Amino acid sequence: MPQEQNGIFFDVNEEPLTSVIDSLISQYRLSVVYQDSYLANVTVSAICNGCSEEEAISMLLQNTGLLWSKKINQFIIISERGWNDPYNITGYILDKESSEFIPHANISVLNTLSGSVSNENGFYNISGVTAEFCTLSVSYIGYITEQILVRKSDARTSIIRINLSPTILSSENITVTGKRIDIMKQGEQVSQISYSPRNVAMLPNLGENDILRSLQLLPGIQGGNTGSAGLYIRGGTPDQNQIIFDGITLYQTDHFYGFVSSLNALAVKDIQVYKGGIPARFGGRINSVINVTGKNGDMNKTRISIYTNQLSSGFSLEQPLFNRGSFLLTHRQTFSDKLHSNFYNKIHGYLSSGSGLNIGDDVIWIDSTATQTYTPEFQFSDLNAKLTFIPTARDIISLSFYTSKDVLSENSHFHFKNTEYSRYQKTDDTKWENEGISLKFSHQWKNAAYSQLLISKSTYNSNHELTTESEWGFLDTTFIYINQFLEQNKIEDLTFHFNHDWELNDHKIESGVWFSNYSTYFRVDQQNTIQIINQDVNGDILSLYFQDEFDYFTRGTIKAGLRSSKYSIDEKWEIMPRISIDYKFTPSSKIMAAWGRHVQYLHRFSNNFISSGSKFVWLLSTDSLKSSKADQYVLGYQKSFKNYDFNLEYYYNDKSNIANFSRLHHYPNYLFPADAYTSGLLMIGNEKSQGIEMLMMKTGGKIHGWMSYNYGTSKWRFDELNDNKSFSTDNNRTHDFKTVAMTNLGPWQLTFSWLYFSGRAFTENNNLEIYEDEDGNVALEAKPGTHNASKLPDAHRLDVSIVRILTWGGLKWEYGLSLFNIYDNKYISHKRYTFASKDKDILVSDVEIMGLTPTLYFKISR
């Protein structure tokens, strides 16, 4: 630094402040006093051209947390008040390629117990940091772990944005050896699983890259009838799971009679599964929560992708918006109206041959020689759109739209030879639709608090038209009778949700208010003139919640919460306390426990004897159909080894006021789901499930993946059934073993999944009987003491997928082959029952799993 006659000159870059100050003292004969501890480890960058003494000192101390005062001709450097106090590190975790926010990333301060998890908008906050410098380790599923050096001065004055690079898959020019392609990992709290659909195409599938079906490979999560995308989690049924997509509650989550989930993998960024220990901000279901965060879209460049498989085709569009946000659009639709592929025909054959849906199989009791012509048509489509706008560095506004449609048409023609009937025709048309929209405002406050305001609306519609035409002759006259039923079911859910996170004296506090207005509508008309049912039920739920997370000593954390809900129909406040505890024995091992109480005000009527119309109807709780309640208990242990993670959990769920609608599945008189309120045929009982889950994940090396085992029991008890004795639920499978292995062979990604599980519970044929009420309606039931007393044989299946990704011509090409049930083991999936009256036999048939089924898919993007 040369000395000049007029002013002070220097140009320093990341030099120790003590050296720069000492140089000024030596060359410019300044009088400066300071404590060595104030300047220790502080580096500065500054330029000064002809500055005064005051300007020079001010420039050097800028953003260092240091101040100066001057007495006579002496400068005194002092510490800014509070500068040496603990500070917060706040910021966002982003995708390096697309600048998308990354939710649920893990951020930890190396060599300490401090850390955080980013929220759904990628925001994180770490409090209580004291070091002048610290290193953050940041990781997320499917991304390379990064370590970032953070200075105190930067953390105090700016938002720390951290970019993560996606894991590169094997391609034409690049082969990544030993790099794992992550799909899921154990969450930070007990019974939580973090799941990324980014690489879901690597898993074996049945026609579609299906994110909900792929969840069935995770521990404690089972499917229903083989082929179903429904989720049975720790003994619970699918209607007891709350599935939320960008704040929208979904009521119809599958297509094609359960073969395909209605969530398009191209529109999903992150999935959090809570099987227990559910945070206080969630409510409305008694079993589990599946919180799905949708993609925002690339904020840096336009991306387009198209794909096709043997069932559907689709596309996605991602468009940046002037460096202030992005737009995402995805669409998927079957082409079965134009072409019936072999795969489509195979699925239809499985359904119509005996899926428990009775598709296309009207049992003709009038004349067993009748011939039938059956022409079905099944189609589905779904669309996702999301607009994200970032007006400031602290604000995010997002608008998300979702729609899912199914069109089911079944036409049956019967011709008779030996009766007065000559022809019978049935046309059965159903349209199912789930549509949702959400608007979310997010704001980061300067004190590191974070607020979100959500307004959402979700609507589920079921429109069913059944027309029958009978023709018969008498003497020389031909008679034709046409009968028509029009049935409409609708549920509307309008939700307002405000959530606020902040910290107070080392307490991480979350609080909020949740208000939902539900409106259910059920109407049945006959012949367009006779109104059979016209029923509306409306109800409001107001919920308040508060949760506090704090360290009760060095290695232990408590998360205590309280949720309280008031239901407008019964005018009662339900108190739902929740608590979870974890204690770290070492940095790599911990023990965890949780307990929580939950209430569900919605019930789903489910009829396994019909395939269309009112197969699923959502009903609000009333005085006769009471709200369901549950207490959940979990105890767990986690241990991390080199390249391995181990998790062990015990769970116990105690549920009350469980609705059983089986006596509403009647013949020959058609009862409607709304009759559950008034018919007296509704049964209310209890459900208890418990079990042990073990998970071992291999996180490194050439071959990686996981193995899991679940031992579980799930039982129902109803006063009216089985002599008031407990019996196994329909979906109870005692043993469930799964293994998933992933590796790469040159440019090919290879995945194996092998499943071994107990057969479902069922009732032996000779123990079945027909229940008949005073009106002549009949239902199928088990004799007292024999309900679901038997088990189907154990079963196993091997599925394989092979995928290749390459870059050619400036485009990214992805194609793959999936082989379902590779060694063609056609085990029994479940039993099928057909009956009509007490005077007729009960027909029971075994439904076998589909054999070897290959499926192909192809995707191109840029």
C-alpha cells in the first residue's frame, strides 16, 4: 500500500483484518487500538482511493460486526452490540440446474448437533450458531451432498442460498460407478419416510411410472388386491390415509380400477410419508399422512418432455418467467379409445375374470344357457399446472391446479333361448372426477420466522347412468321395457390454512389455524321423473394447533404438540395431544418414541360388489355415523453404519368408531350409500393393529437398495358380527418381506424387487351364509366365529426393470423395459364371491395374479 500525500489508498481481497490495520498504522501513522479477540479470524475485502481516515476505517469494518469511535486522534475498534451472541443461518436449498426449491433437505453444522430440514419451499433456519466460521453439510435424495463454508458476517447480513447438483445417471458418455440412485430414506423423525419420485422410473412398474404404487415397496406399506394402487399402511385402509398434493386433499387417487395412481410422476417433486408420529399441523385422518409437493418448473430454461408406454402418453412443459418464477404443465391420457394394446387387454382380462369387481359378469339366474356379449371401454386422463411467482427475495406465491378424470363404459347384451325373454341389454356409464386448486402465499420474516397462507378447493364428482332394456314376447306381442337410473355423488372441500414457524429461546415453534367447509351431495333419479334420493350434508371443521420442538438436554429432543378441532354438526371440541421424543446415544444412533391422538370426520363407503357408480362415496359424520378416533403409539431405533442404515420400529394403533358398510351391499333391492344414515344397517366397531418393522438400507457401493420385513396383525370387532369376537381385517397379511436391489451395467440401470408375503385373510366357503333383512335384502356374511379365520397361501414375486438414459442430438433419451412377475408365479391374490338370494348358491372363485407381464416405456426431453 503506497503512501500518498492526499488520502489513504489500499486494495485488499480476503486479507486478515489485523494485517490491514497494522499496515495502516505503520504506513499512515494512524493511531488505532483494538482487542486481538475482536479481529481474530476476520478477513476483509475493500478498495480505498484517496479516502479520509474515517472513510478508510469504516470501509474496512463494513459487515464485520465491528464499530469504531474516535477520541481526539485515536481510533478505538469495538464489537457491535450482540455481534458475539449466537446467530442464525437462514436461506434456501435449490437445484443447481433448474433453481427449483428443494424441500425436506437435511442441513447440519459439521462437528455439532445443530441442524435443520428445509420446508416445502426449500427454506431453512439454523439457530444458536456461535463460531466465526462453520461448515454446512447439505443432502437430499437423488442429489450430491455438498459442504458449504459460511462466515458469521455473511450469515448475519444475507440469505445463504445453497445449490445442490443432481446425481448423474449412467448415460452414453458417462458411467457413474458407485454413485447410488436414491429413491427414499428414513426421515428425521420416527415413522417418517422421505421419498423422491425423481428416479421412480428405475423401479419395476406395471404399465406406468407410478409413484403411489411404488410406495408399496416401502416398509409397512402394502397394496390391496394385486394390481391395486391403493395403500394399506400398518393395517389401516386407504380411506384412513390423508393424501395432500400442494395443499389439495385428494379423494380419488387412482385410475383404471386401481391399476394406476392419479398422480403424474412428472408433476411431483417430493413425498413425505408419516406412518406415525404425525405432526400437529396435519389432521383429518386416523392412520397416516402422505404429503406430496409438486414441481415448480425450471426457472432457468425451457424444458419439454414427451413419453409413451403401453397404456398412456403424456408430456410436460417447464417455462421460466422473467427470472421471477416459473410455469409447469403436465398432461397424461390413455389411448384406449383408439387402440387396445396387449397390455390393456391383459388388465381387462384380469379384472373381468374375477377381481372382486364383478366387471362384465352379470350372473344370469333366469337361464344358465344365456349367451353374453360384453364390450367395455375404460379411459383416464389427468392434468397438472403450477404457476410460481417470486416478487421479492422473501416472498413466494404459487397457484396449483390438478384434475383427474375416469370414463368407464360397460355394455352387456344377453340373448336367451329357453325363456320368455329374448333379449336383455345393460349400458353402464360412469364418470369419476377429482379436481383441485390451491393458492399459497409464503413470506420469510427478517427474524427468520416463516409464514404460509393457503386457500384450496377440492371437488370429487361421481356421475353414473345405468340403463337396462328388456325384450320379451307374449303370444304374438313383443314388449320392451326400458329402465334408467341417474346417480350423482359429490363432495366439495374448501380449506383455509395459515401456518407460522418461529423460534423463541431455542424453541422451534409451529402454530396455525385450519378451517375446512365440507359439502356432500347424493342424488338418485329413476326414469328422469322419479326422485329416489336427494340428500345434502354440510359441515365445518375448525382446527387450531401448536407445536414446540426443543432440546431437553444435549442429546435429546422433544416435539410436543396439541391440535384441537370443532365439528359444526356435533358442536364438540376434540383435543388431540401429540408428542415425539428422540435421544441420540451417538451421532450415528438414536432411540425414538411417539404418541398421538387423531380424529376423522369423513367416511368412505366402499362396495366391492360393483365396479362403477357408487363404488366409493364419501360421507360426513353425523349422530348415527360417528367420527372415527385413533391413538397411535410408536417406539423405534436407528443406527447408521458405513454404507448401511438400520431402522427398527414397533407400532400399535387403537381405533374406535370404525364404520362397516357390508350390510348395505344388497341384492335384489338396491340400497344406496346414503342409507347408512337411516337404514339401521350400519355397523360401528373397533380396529386394533400392531407390528414390528425392520429396514436395512445399503447406501453405497456398486449394488445398493434396501430390505424390509414387517410382522403385523390387524383385527376388527363389531357387535353384530362373528359372535362379537375379534377377527382379522380383510387386508391383514401377517408377514411381508421386500427387497430392492439397484445397480448399473455400463449405461444400463438395473433394478430387482422381490416380494414374499402372507396370504390375505378369508372365510372358507362352507362358513359363508346369506344374511337377509326384513325387506328381503341379502348380504354375504360369515357364520359366527369363522369370519376371516383362514389364510390364503404365502406368495412371492420377482419384478425386474432395466433403463437406459443417453444424450444424443441435443436431446435426452430415456427408455426401459419392466418385467412383472418374471417367473410367472400365478399365486392367488384374493377370493371372489357372487350371490343373489338365499335360495341360490354362493359362487366362490380364486383370483390369480397376472403372470409374466412385460411393459415398455419411452421418454424424450430437452
